[in-house]
Amino acid sequence: MPVVGRWKSVTFVYNQTEMDMKTNGKMSVKVGQKVKYRGNFGSGPIEVVTLESIELCEGEHEKYGTPVDEVDVWELNRCCVCLDNGHWAYGYQIVEIL
């Protein structure tokens, strides 16, 4: 079953195989978990980092929300995360969950 994601005015459709590659079969992401992400709003090089905090926001591309310890991968686009490298990122910048 396809999964639909939105970024600004662009709609992305992922099939189940593409989502499995991104999540490695995991259905949620937790504080303390290692992930690969792209800095510079998704255009930077891929780095391996640890999530220090996760905030679930009302909508996409919001920076402040409700702190949570774990979130379903389907809601990552609504999240803002703090990373162990001193940066923060939107959920769509996470390219793989390790």
C-alpha cells in the first residue's frame, strides 16, 4: 500500500519497499536511537547521529511541539528532533533509522 508524504506543495508517494529501506522494518523511532540524516534542510551529506529529543508538532515544518519519547515512522514529517551533534532537524531529514 503506498504511503503519501507532503513537503511544501510537492507530494511524494512511497511504496512499501521504499519505506522498509528507510526504516529497516522499524515502525517507530525513539529518543537515544541512531539514525542517518541529511543536514542543511535535506541537501547536506548523510551523517549518523543519535536523537536527543523528539517533538511532535501540529503540522509539518514546525519547530516546536509536544515532547515525546517515541513516535511512529508515519508521523516523522510532523516532528522536529534535536541531535547529538548540536543541530536540530525536521523529521523529513531523517533518511534511515538504524
